Amino acid sequence: MSKLSERLNEFNKNLLPQMVQLKYQLMAESAFRFFRGTCHLFYEDLSKVKPVTGFPATWICGDLHLENFGSFKANNRMVYFDLNDFDESALAYANWELLRVVTSIFVGFDSLQIKQSEAKEMAQMFLDVYSATLSKAKARYIDPRTAQGIIKEFLEKAEERKARELVTKQTDAKELQLKIDNRTHFKIEKSLKKELIAHIDNWLKKNNDWPGNYKVIDAAFRVAGTGSVGLKRYMFLLQGIKNKKKLLVIEMKQGVKSSLSPYNLVKQPGWKSDAERIISIKYRMQNVSPALLSTTVFQENAYIIQEMQPSADKIKFELIKDDHKCIKRVLTDMAVLTASAQIRSGGIQGSANIDELILLGNRTDWQKPIISYAARYAGQVKKDYQQFIDEYKQGTLN
């Protein structure tokens, strides 16, 4: 067994075994999917490189890449486009966030067979826009009123979609049960299902932040994303107690420690749990957080609970890969949102204040080293992916 396989198996050993095999199957789809599923390799390798000084500590999502931006319905019932995955979030040096997202541009573009020269151009543009946004010290947000181009169309479609449509896609209308497809939705063993339903019913009664008069009528195991496959993740179908036509789908996802934590030297706050860490940083960095965001503890594991969002609500770069202008518009918005999240969360529990972020934005000496490292590491990802494929086919990772 190679060193790469040992690293992968060591990291994934505490996940649900049958789901780890599904995770490896998903990672085998492309180098970019492999990159998404190996955040831990990225930071382990980064920790071995001579650190670049001069970057302040900021709140970061930790696993920022092209597919960790998307639309969601927020607490105010409006639709936003923003950073949307905070499982790996932490207080860390700002360049860690930038190195991860810029590397994703090189890896993602290569997977789409877009020339490296264009990837380099877009990476430079991303950092220029990020810097300009920091220097203005004004956090911005994107909703259907402020969006432009493809993201405007994307959000308008999401805004038009009714909550009922999501429920309809997830359920069997005749039986009022969640659809089990053994791809993204799986059955739960009966005794565990009974415990989960009782837990959520009891939790709903006691939680004043959630809409009342609902009860759980079904539950299933859910798979979504790549890096989080293997965590305990459940979805619940809720029905109104008085108005039985009112249906709602929520999810409960296990919160575990960030894969940055073994390598992150920045002192962290004392969180009660990793679920609390995740939703706290989410609240700080997003303009408005997803609807019904909370935490709970079930069988000694901490979980994040929120209204379920459509997993497909992300920009599909394969559909716009030949439209240079469209890609540029999307990456511009992503750069603005990255900087805005750091501005919005600035000065909280050790993160850089606004003046420090302005100084970072006004400097340009750090941009070329980030692009250079990202381009080199994208090459490493490609080599690791090929080795992973070879060993996956041989059954080494079974």
C-alpha cells in the first residue's frame, strides 16, 4: 500500500465504512472531485511548506473551492448566492483560504480541459478582485436584486422555485415517505430510525426558534457532497399537526473537527462542540444564514440542523466552460464574496480587524507566490489522483 493510500485510509477510518467506499467511488470521477474529497491532504502538504508571513488571521470556510459557492434560502426567506460549506471552518491565516480556492481554479479548469493560461489569468483576476474588495472595506452580498449575468438567472430560478417543489422531489406523495434511491437517500435501520424520529419530535417541541405544530413522519440517511460523505447525516420529512398539507424537509448532519486543526497554529475559541463551531462561523461569514440553522446532540454526537437545501444549486462550470466572459463574471462574484465574508467577520475573537484587512488588500506582493504555489500543487493533485485511480481499481482502498 502506498503512502497516499495510507493517508486516505487513516483520515477516513472513523467514518461509516460502507459510505467510505461510496466516497472513494465519487472521488474517482475526476481530479477535481478527488481534490474536493481530500481537503486533509491539501493542508497536510501545505503545513510542510515554509510559511508565508504577513497574512493576518481571519475566519475562513477552510474548504473553499469552485463548488462551495451556491444558492440557498435564508432565514428571511430570500435567496442568496454565497459561501455555503463550513465543515472545515476555522480561524486561520487568510492565505490558506486563498491557496485552497486558487488551487481549485487550476484543478477545476484542467478537469474541464480549459487551458492553464486561462486558469492563470482567472486566478490573477480572482486575487485582484479580492484585494480590491478588501481595500474598500465594504462587505457585499448577492441576491436576485444585486446579481448579474448567469448568477442572476440562477438565483431568479431558485427564487421562483417553491418550497413544495423540493419536498415533492424528495418524497413519495402517495405514501408521504422520503424516496429511497440508494444513491443519495438510504434506509435507516428500524430501531435507529425510531430513536431519531423521537429525538427530533422532542427537539421541535422544545426549540422556540423553529416553526411549531410540526411532527416527523419519516426519516432517511442522506449522502451529499464529497468530503463529508461518510459522516452521519439524516433527513426528516415533517408534516403540520393542524394543517397536514404543510410539509417541510430538514437535515441533521454530524459535526466533526476541521481537517485543518492538526496543522493550524492559530489559537481557536473554546467551542462547546464542532457543530457549534460550524454554525457560529457560518453566522459570522455569511450575509444571512440558511433557514432554521441550529444544533443538537444525539447519542453523544453533535449535529447541525437546518432546512434542507437543493444539492444541485451550484454553478455548473461544465455548461459555461466555453464562455470566457461568463466564467470571468462568476469568478469575480466569488472573489467579492470571499473578501466580504472576511470583512463581515473581522475583529471577532482574534480575527483581523478592518484596518488590517485594508492593508492586506492594498498590497500585491503576496499574489504571485499564491498563484505559483496553486499551479504547482494542482500538478501534485493530478499525480495523486492518478495514483489513487490505479490503487482504487486494484482494490487497495477496499
